[in-house]
Amino acid sequence: QVQLVESGGGLVQPGGSLRLSCAASGSIFRFYVMGWYRQAPGKQRELVARITSGGETKYEDSVKGRFTISRDNAKRNTVYLQMNSLKPEDTAVYYCGADIIDRPWNYWGQGTQVTVSS
């Protein structure tokens, strides 16, 4: 059984920073792709950032230049999202996801709340 566990969410003031972490455990040797989606109240879930095992990254336009996704090669199946210059519109539940091939992701964490407010 595969489990993804997120950490690092919380309340931060506009302009502040947070770092999300996601660690996977279970029978998958190495995920091909890992990343983060988010869902704000009343909105659809959207891709925030993703990274492949080869290091290729993709970002949602509104977070480019502010968020950085990375993987820890020493810790298989661990992914981070460094979020800087946070804005109130970044407020959402952030979900870590992953899969072994490039398809709609099958593996998900439980979500972590990020709230940006003064």
C-alpha cells in the first residue's frame, strides 16, 4: 500500500513563505512524476507544480517565479514545494500527488491547508 504524507502547511501573512513537504512510503520504488495540486473553496482543483524523476518541472502561470518544486534524490519519493511571496489567492488545500507513469495521478496525500491572510 502506498501512502503520501504532506506537511508544512499553515497560516502566513501576505508576502511570507512556507515550505511544503511530501514523503511517500510503500511499494513504489520511484515515482516518475510527483507534484502538487491545490483546491480553493468553490474552485476546481488545479495543478500548481510537478517534477519528473529526470528533473523536468512545470508550474501553473500564477506561481512562476514565486514557487519552486524540488525532489530529494537521496530520499526516494520525497518532494518539496517552496512557496515565497505568498498572496491571499494562494489560500487553498494543497494536495501532493504522484504516479509511476505520465497519466492522471493515482496516488494522493490527504491535503494540507495553506492560508495567506493578514
